[in-house]
Amino acid sequence: MSGANESPLEYVSRVMRRLGARRVVFKLLANNDNSKQQIYFGSDFDVLRLIPHGDLVGETTKDKGLMYKASLKLSWIDIESDAPPSPAPGAQLIFYPRYPEVRMSGFLRGSALAPSKLMRPPTPEERSLRERSQRCLVLGICDDDTILAYSGVWDGRLARDANARIVSGKISKVATVFYELERPVQQGRILLLEKLSEIYHGGFIRSGRLNSAGTLVEYHAKNGAGYTLESLFGIVPNGRSEPDFHEWELKSHRSGAVTLMTPEPDSGTYRANLKKFLLEYGNCTDARRDFTGRHLIGIPNARSGLILRMEGYDSENNEVLDPNGGLTMRNAKGEVALAWTFNKILTHWSRKHAQTAYVAYKVEARDVNYYQFGPEVFLCSGADLGTFLKSMYEGVVYHDPGINMKLVDGEWKSKKRNQFRVAWKNIGDLYEVSERVLLSDFN
């Protein structure tokens, strides 16, 4: 399987990286990991951040409560030939929030290279014989969200290599049940802090942003800190929800509230007719129309007259009950002004917030603003689903929109920014781990 100096895992990893994988993770499989019972991917919400997936779509079940499904771009590979990866178009993740539990299903159908014999449900005799045997599933995660998959045989060299590394304790564990040869979290953390330390010691930096072509241009608005920080990391603003740098999301912070995410609503008057929405619920003049102001769950907003509710959510058990529910703003007549489905909110949260670096900054007003980032940085990780839902319901996380239309040269120009924010003093409550680092001390 491998070269003279390579272990089976290292060889499979090298093959996957040659095919485009940027991360390679593996998991030992037990008897219950098969095509009928599905492959168990853990109980941690972080697996939804590790494994790239399509939109989460909820549906109710009779015995397991609400479950979410998300498509996967999974392809099986043959490590002994030059055969191209073979897609399994039915592959999907299934997430059961009640337990919580994540499983992979539909991973064999349609793929010529799928290891169907290795993944079939065992007979009672096979189950008994294989009680202490294992297979090793290796996944290669690519930049285009493709997942390369390979499985070793029962109690084969690959499984024995994986087991020995796990037992040694010298292997990096990620997302509850997966392992990784390298230590990406620590490696990414070091690279991030090295870059931020370099930026901090470089002093004040002129406000700017990268345009769509990746060219640095001046930025004159007051909210230039975030764009300037992103430009220093070569990040082009694009509204994507994926992390910014080596699995870390970057956010600049000075004082006040922190914007967590900016998903656009799925439905309501806002989606159907922005002009009508602003005229009915905004603050309007002849040249400008604005919709702003903090909206909290269950409390009427004095300015807009709208009430934000979490519909289809059981606050007592901290559980989503209705896949068609979500965050909904209604007027006094019960009409929907704007709404986000839980599908959209949870998809956005699952992709964006594995690890977040909140970077403090100072500002100097010259001909344009100049920013110095640091020395204080907060590294936060482990923002699970239950904590996020509860924080929204209790008003810790709230909707604070910045939506407007301006009359420019006789035409109305719109700007949409649906911000979900949290007060800085509460930011640590959203994460399992929050670490304060001073760049002045980092070497």
C-alpha cells in the first residue's frame, strides 16, 4: 500500500492531498457503521463545521423528533490505481438535534468505487467474529467542498495503523470522533497569531478593502476596521459564510456589540417588496428610508411596531419542533414582515463559527481612518447549537438591522444588512472556550 518510509495512513493521506484534499481525517468504524445503520459521525455540532455540506433541511420524524438532512459532495477513491474519484450522489449528513447525533447515509449508491462489501450490515455470525475488529474510514476535505473517501478492510494494516496512533495519544482529535495526522487547530492558531503579531507591530494602517479583483482600494466609511483587517489577510469581501484563515473566522472589535452573522431573510414583505417594507416599517424621508433598531424576541419594537418571535421552538426543552418555523417578525395584524427559517439560520451557524478570533483595534482619524490591530485578541471556539438557540430566545443574541434605500441621481439604491449581534460582555457565553492573548507577548 505504501512507500518504504510511509505508514498506511500517511500513504492514503498523500494520495488524497494529490487529488486536492487540504485536510485528511479518519475514523475507526465498528459493526454498527454500515449502509443500513449509517455511519456515526459523532454527537458534537462541530462535525457540521468540519464536514462541508449543503443547506440543512429539516423534517419531522415519528420517534426521533426533528432531523436535518444536508447533501454531501462525496466521492470514493481507489488508492491502488489512477482511476478518478467516483461520486456517490446520494451521500448526505443526517443531524438529530434532540440527541444530538450526526450520521452519514446514502454513501454507496451510484459510485463505482464504493466499498459496498465492506459497508454491508453484518450477519449475527459476522458481528460476533468482528467484535474486536475495525475498519478505518479516511476522508479528504477539499477546497471546493468535495469529500474524498476511502475505507480499509476489517482489521487491515490501515485500521491497525490508525488504532496504534490513537492508543499512543499522539494524534489530534477533531469533532468528537475523528482524528487527524497533523494538528490543524494548533497549527492554524500559531499561523494566525504570527500574522496578527506582524500586523500589530506594523503600527497604524490606512483604511482599505480589496475589490472583487483582489486590488486594494481606499475605504472612507467609518466601518472600515473589518475590511482593513480582511485586506491584510488577502480576503476579498464576498458574503460567504466559511472561515477566513486556516479555519479561523476573523472579526475586528473595539467596543459595544459584536456582529455574529448577517443572513438574509427567506420570506415576508421584505423579500417581496423592499420599498413597501421600508415605507410600512421604516423611518422615511423624501431622500432616504431606513429600517434600524434592536429587535428582541417577544418584545414589540417601538419604532417599527414589529415583534420578533421564535416560532416552532420549545423554549423549555431548548429544541426546534417545526422545520417550517424560525425567526419571524410580524406586525399587529399577524402579517409576516420578514422571516428566517431555522434551516437557514442553522446552516449559516454550522458553517461559520467553528473558531473565531476577535481582534481589538485602535483608530486614528486623519484624511481617512487609520487602524492598529491588537494587542488584545480573544480566541473563541465551541459554539454549540443549543447555546445559540437559547441565547437568541433570551435576547442575548438579537436582530439589529442596518437596512436602507437612498435616492441617488433620481434612482433608489438599496443596502441590506440584517445583523445578528451580541453585547461584548456576553460573547464568552456563546463559546465553550474563550482565550485572551496579547500579541505583544506572542513570539
